[in-house]
Amino acid sequence: MDPAALRASIPALDRCTYFNTGASGPSPRTVVGAATDFLERHAFEAPAGDGPYAVAWDAIAAAREVAAGHLGARPADVAFTRSTADGVNLVAGAIDWQPGDVVVRTDLEHPAGTLPWDRLADSHDVEVRVLETERGRLDTDDLTEVVDDARLVVLSSLTWTHGTRLPVGEVVDVAHDAGAQVLVDAVQSVGQHPVDVTEWGADFVVAAGHKWLLGIWGAGMLYVDPAAHDRLRQTRIGYRSVEDSAAETYTYHEGARRFEVGTTSPAPYVALAAAIETMESVGIDTVQRRVERLTDRLKDGLGDRLLSPEGYESGLVTFAAEDPEATAERLAQEGIVVRHLPYPEAVRASVHAFNTEDDVDELLDAL
């Protein structure tokens, strides 16, 4: 599939000029169709056939294979979640926190990556150290100074505020040398950049499919390094998280499936698999080349209003406006969808492969 065919498959683009994929991507018909087709088969055919549970678990197993492949992981090391925030909370809830434990995070994290630690500070007397950055950049020397005696380091692979790529591999090395585990929020990376969690070396990686992958809401992914399980304490349990729910003594699944506890709809994960296959048919390299060309055009037009890096790092382009919230509202009335950011106080445009040069020029003209 080429970018033009991708664009033609997305009905929402007939109604607006869309630059808000960093919040939620518009889904192609094939992705939504995969979910609805499964729902009908599960509800109408499965009860008289193989049964709803067998059909559901087979669908989830097939989707897990696709999702794990996209992350560069083994299926056994990937659990399905409801969202990025859900994955962060699953990790936070599986660590045996003690008073005085330290979490280090950057000041570039989404609320999904800040609120769980704020709550732990209140409930478990955990210390949260915030690593300050400048214009979306992290200095690993600063990290070295604050990571000493930390239990967990939290960062995004790609910042939602500036669209900058953070040096995940370097951060993992520094954190591991200090004895800390690392949790990476990769939700802005999957779908627009190649992701290989084994190359990063992080203990945990969370993501979701409803942004750059153009999936539907409700499908998240949690990668857990096999060696990380020994440092966790599972507090949640259900018939899907154990090897044999009928056994007298329960035994958790060896892999990440221990985080999946009960009945859930496979439809979002079926759609996630379809979304991944769609984006991979376009080609992540093709996505990157097209996004780079389009963001260059947008950045040139923005001039000194640009807050994101001048060079290409991602499809997220943040820029200054006199009244960012009012600007986003005005553009929406003109059929151009962007995002107002609270920090920095700015406007963010998310440029994906389905966008065109005409889209970019329309945005610049409206500004």
C-alpha cells in the first residue's frame, strides 16, 4: 500500500485536514472492518461453532504474534493492555515499593507517565525525582547524577511535547549500571519509527495502537523483559494469568501473559493487528521519508515560531502561537485539526504519511 492508498482508506480525511495523530489517529476502513467482522463472527457464529472462548483466545494469540513482531519481541514477552496508561499502572502495581524508594522521570512525560508516580509518593512514600530538560533534550550526565539509588527510571522514546527522540539505549545503560530498572513509553514511536525493544534493553516498554498505528481505542501493549519478572511482585490474578486455573496451587504464566487476568474483548486487538499490518504494508521507511519531507515543508513555513527541532526527528511539530488554545479552536472551525499543548504552552501538529503537501500549505495559510 502506498501513502495515497492509505489516505483514500481513511474516511475521516474526507471531512477534515487532520494533524492530530499524536493524540489519536484516524482509522482506515480495513482496521475498523477487522474489528466489526470479528465481533459479528464472535457473537453470531462462535456460539454454534468452536465456542466464544476458543474463538476469542485464538484471535488474541494471532494478534499477539503480530504485535510482538512489530516490537521486535517474542510473543511470550508481550501482554495486551487497554492503553499506555494501563500498561504504566500494571508495572507500577507489580513493584514491591518500600518507603524511600526512588523513581526518576523526565519533565517531558505525558500525565500517563507522571500520575502513577505522584500517587505512589502519596501512598507509599516513594520519592519522585524529576530530571529537567531543555527544549525536549535530555542530558545523560544529568541523569547519572540523579539515578543513584533509584529503583525505576521512566522516560518516553519520543516526546509528546517537542517531538524529540530521547537516547533510550544510553539511558538504559546508565540506569542499569546504577541498579535501576527502566520503563519506556513508546506510544509516539510505534507506527512512525522502527521499534526494537531488545535493542533498547529496557525492562518494560508500553505503547498503544490508536495513535500512529491508526488502530482503534482499547488496545495497548506491554513488553516485559524476561529477566525483569524476578524483581516484580504480582498483585493481580485471574484465570488467564495462570498456567492452569483448575490446579490446586496456582502458577503464573512465565511470560508477560501473567498481566492478563480475565475476559476481555479481542476486537481492539484484532484491529491492532490489522493496523500494524496496514502500516507495515506502507513501510515504516516510507512513512519516515514522507513525514520528513512534509515536516521540513511545515517547519520552513513556521519560521521562528518553531519550537521543535529544525531537523527531522518525528512527525510531531510544536510551534508558538499568541493564544494556542484559541488558535486550535479557530483552526478546528476551519476544518483543520491540531492540538493545543499545556506544556509548553503551544500548538502541536502531527504529520503522518497520509498527509499531503496541500494539507501542510492549508495549515500554513490558515496560520
